[in-house]
Amino acid sequence: MIKVEQVVRDYQAGETVVKALKGVSLEIGDGEFVSIAGPSGSGKTTLLNLIGCIDALDSGEILIDGVKVTSMDKKEKTTYRRNNLGFIFQTYNLIPVLSAYENVSFVLSILNLPEAEIHQRTMAILREVGLQGMEDRRPSRLSGGQQQRIAIARALVKNPRIVLADEPTANLDSKTGQEILKLMKAMNEKYHTTFIFSTHDQMVMDFADRLILLHDGNIISDERRSV
Amino acid sequence: MKFIVELALKNLARYKRRTIITAIAIAVGLMMYIIVDSMLIGAEYESMRNLRWYETSSARILDSGYWENRMQLPLDKNIAQPYRIIEELRDEGFVGTPRTTFSADMILSSEDFGEEGNLPVLITAIDPRTDNDVFRFEDTLIEGRFLRPGEDAVVLGSWFAEDLGAKVGYWVTLVTRGNGGFYEAMDLQVVGIVNCPNPNVNRTLVMMPIDTAGDYLAMDGAATEINILLPDSKDANGYLVEIQSIIDQSDDNLAVYSWEALAKDYLAIAEAKRGGTGVILFLVFIIAAVGISNTMLMAIYERIRELGMMRALGMTDSAIHMAFIIEAGGIGLIGSIFGVIFGAFGNFFLVNYGINFGMIMRDMDMGYRIQSVLKGAWNPSAIIIAFLAGFILSMLVAWIPTRRALKMDIPACLRHQ
Ligand SMILES: Nc1ncnc2c1ncn2[C@@H]1O[C@H](COP(=O)(O)OP(=O)(O)OP(=O)(O)O)[C@@H](O)[C@H]1O
Ligand SMILES: [Mg+2]
């Protein structure tokens, strides 16, 4: 359960202050498949970063399962992210020198899991995202869609509570983008993982169970939709 | 941890060209360090040897009054019966030879030299029969012949002869004050020219037979010094004590001085120079350090987004530090290994064949007592220092840019480029 309460985030851009979020409040329950949409500059990335504990808010509070993020220090945030959060990025952000397999397995390595378990879980998740047989390939030898599948596998392999995806399909063509969304949805249903993804693409919004619209740092609509 | 090491090694292997170029830069730096160090040690070693072979001998007996006024070269503060003492020394297994040193005006006649002239010179009067038991001038003869006892002759250092325009067969006149203060002039013929490997000597050397000089200067069999050759040994001081006790039996005023005491000024300069060369070596290291820090800066800069991703996924700062330090250490290790191999290889030639510096040393007084071929010396500690410094420094310089990258907040890392 994620609770966002009156969150304000200001950026200092030289002399001027940019109000990226102007007091945003919302609740996201476990296992939701939520899209945060809005035009460029509306504050989507800022909101995801705050929920993902990689940015600090200026006022308000975010509670994740009752824990205030403002009370966590840097180390606790790192530990929290390591154990509970998966990230999917617009630009995949894979490590070019590692194979598909290694790009996924390192997430488990930094959790200090036993080698056998790492292997078993990595192979299983790669199979699920449809990359069976491509384990040894470097990212540069895979298509954009395949690279984003690695990223999804990487986000999911540790079985996190929440996956945050900032415009995960923006670099993909619409057909591949849809496949990626379907995969995310399937994972959401299978593992009951909370997915929060941002977009400004109508097709992507249509995939969400719940659509939160941001505009200029404010939530202007929040609707649940039946699929 | 295993993942971190693997990641670092894969990055090393991935950016092969950059790894190789940086490693070569480090290797060249270390090679320079090893070779420069070897040359400096070689130069110093040879300087000290040439100092003993051509200037100071291993030890010298002087009248203590002479030692106190040694700048004035006082002929009256002499060793009255040098041969008796040399005899006594020989009985105890030491080799000695007498010398008398005095200053004079050398007058050049227009007949031989084309124009007249005179210049102050320092004359070393030697015993041609025994001088080469202690010094090494005979081996350095390049023209004419060596001195014979009792003749009115001089042998000149080749650079001095060249500066003068002197040739074998020319005559020179020396004017000096004898023992007692009277003026004396002697006409002497140049019979030989030596090329002494000690440039200081070769630039100024005028040698004549000690008995001839003794007659002119009214030394009455005395010499100003006895030079002694000591066997190569760690215990030079033991010898000095022994020699002192021998000479104490015949003359209270005599004392023996080690070559280190005689060459005190030179050794002080050498010491100062060692500090100076430390600066050179330090600079070599700075160059290597700048090279690798630049490389690591680039490596880190182009991976900032990757870094942001790893941090977002919960990798700790210390793990990221570790990854870059291992990567830099890997480059440093490769560079150090090659640096030591190249350095040892280059040094092998330097030690066995040397470099010919003859022409440079003549025109430039660098204070070193060496001429012509300079050979290096093996210095294991320099090689070990080079190796460790290359390796450790590489890791240290990776620390700073990594820390800077880790100070960026994660969203900034992820936005990068
Ligand atoms: N580091 C920063 N410094 C200054 N201003 C910033 C910074 N990050 C974001 N902003 C500003 O905050 C506002 C919200 O930015 P944010 O990145 O959250 O928008 P977004 O909805 O993700 O936009 P986009 O669709 O372009 O990614 C924008 O006006 C942006 O210019
Ligand atoms: Mg954004």
C-alpha cells in the first residue's frame, strides 16, 4: 500500500523555482496496475522518483506500507529499493558488457542469494519474458523490445512488491510496446506485483486498470476502469 | 562481491583499446622510472668509483696541519719520510703511493703554442713506479707514454690538452713557490696525454714525477700525501683504524682520511642531487597518475546512467566504488606488469652495454664524475616501488571521480546524456 500525502517537489532551476509537484495525494493498493499520464513536464517522472525513493520531497509524506520515506536515511532507502522495488526505464539501461542472463542475475547477486537459486530464478524469469535461448546475448545484439524484456525480467526477478516504469514503451514501436504492456500485465496478474508506469501515449493509458492524470504538478483525474 | 569483480573485469575486457592505451601509458611511466633510477644509481656508483680511482684513492694519509689548511696546499705541512711509512703499510698488506700537490702558473711559449699565455694550474706530482698500484692512470693513456722517474716531463688530461692546444713533445714552463717560499721555474715536456674517465680530472690534469718536483720544490724526500688502495670491503673503518695505528708509531702528526671525508663536498652535492632526482621520479608518477585518472574519469562519465540504474536497483555506494576501483586496479596491474617487464628489459641493456654520453658530459659540468659510457645498475627496490605504485595509485585515482559520480542524485544520473 502506497500513500502519497500532499507531496510537493520544487526544483531550483537557476534563479527560478519550478514546482514539479504542487501537493499531490493518492493511494495505490497492492497489486494495482496504474498508469500515471500527462503531458510533458506535468511531473510524472518526479512522482515516480519520489515513490521509488530515489528523490527527496520538499513537503508532504509518502508512506509505503506505513513506513514514512522521509524518516529513512540514504542507506535505508538503498536497502529498501534493493529488497522491494523494481525499475523499468525508458532507455532500458542495461549494462552493455553483461549478457542478458547477467543483466538479470546481478539483481539477485546483490541480494546475496545462493548461486543455485540465482540461476534457477534467472532462467525462469527469462523464459517467462520470452527470452529463452538468448541468455548469452549482449544487449547490443538484441532488439529494443527484447532489451526491454530483459529490463522487465530484471525488475521482476527478485519478486519485488512494486515495479516502477517511467515511460517503458516510449522507445518502442506501437506493436512492440503493446507486447511489453501485455507482458507487464501478465506479470502483474501472475505475481500480484504493483505496477506503476508513466506515459503520455493514449494506447498505453488504455492498458491500465487505473489512470491517474497529472497536469502541471496536480492530479486532475483519477479513474478506475474495467478491462 | 563476485558479481562486482566480474563486472569490473568485463568492463576492462570490453573497453580493450582504452585499457591498453592507459596500461601502456602507465607502463611507459614506470619503465621511465626504472630506467632513470637505474641511470642515476649507475652514474652515482660510477662517479664514486671514478672519484676513488682518479681523485681521492680509498684513503689518504696527511699531516693534520695540512688537513686544516688544505685549501692553501701547504708544502711545509708534509710527510717527511713517505717511503718509510709506505714500507710499514706494505708489511701490513696495504698498498700506498706518495703524491705532492701544488699550484703553479703554467706559461705557454709562442714557439710551441702559437701564442704566449699563462694560466693557473694544479700539479699532481706522482711516483710513476707505484702510482698505478693505487690509481688507474696508466690504463687511460691515449697518446705518447707515461711518466718516468726523475724526468722533466708532464702528462696532461686530454680535455685540458685540447683546450690548451698542447701536443706530445711541446714544452711548458711552470712557475711556483717551493717549500720555503722561494720562486722556482721548471721547463717540462709533454710526454703523454691521458683520457681520464673522471671529467673533473680530465679537464685539469697536469702530472709530473714526484722526484723531479721534489728537487725543484726542495721537498727533501717529503710528500704532501700518501694515497692508499683498500681492498673492497664493508669494513673500511676497520682498515682506517689499523692504518692509523701503524702511522701513529712513526709520526704523531699524521692522520688517515677516508675518501668520503676527502670528497665531502662532492658527496653533499650528490646527496642534494638525489633529492632533485626524487622530484623527477615524482613527476614521472604524476604523469602516470594523471593518465589513469583521466581514463577512469572518462570510464565513469560515460557510464553515469548505468550507475544511476545500479543505484536505483539498490546497489550500495561501496559496491560501486569497489567495481571501479577493481577496474582501475586491473588497468594499473596490467600497466605495472608491462612497465616492470619493459623496464627490466631496457635496464638489462643499460646495465650490460650502457649509453655513451661522452660528448654531453664534456660540455656540461653535471657534477658527476663520469665520462663516456654510462651504465645502469639494478635496483630491486625501485622495481618493486614502481610496480606497487602503478598498481595502488591506479586504484586511488579511481576513487575521486567515482565519489563525484556518486554525489550526483540518482534522477540526475538517470537523465544523463
Ligand atoms: N532536476 C531538475 N531541475 C530542474 N527542473 C526539473 C528537474 N527535473 C524536473 N524538472 C522540472 O519539473 C517539471 C516536471 O518534470 P518531470 O520530469 O517530472 O515531468 P514529466 O512529466 O516526467 O515530463 P516528460 O514527459 O517530459 O518526461 C518540469 O517542468 C521539469 O522541467
Ligand atoms: Mg518524465
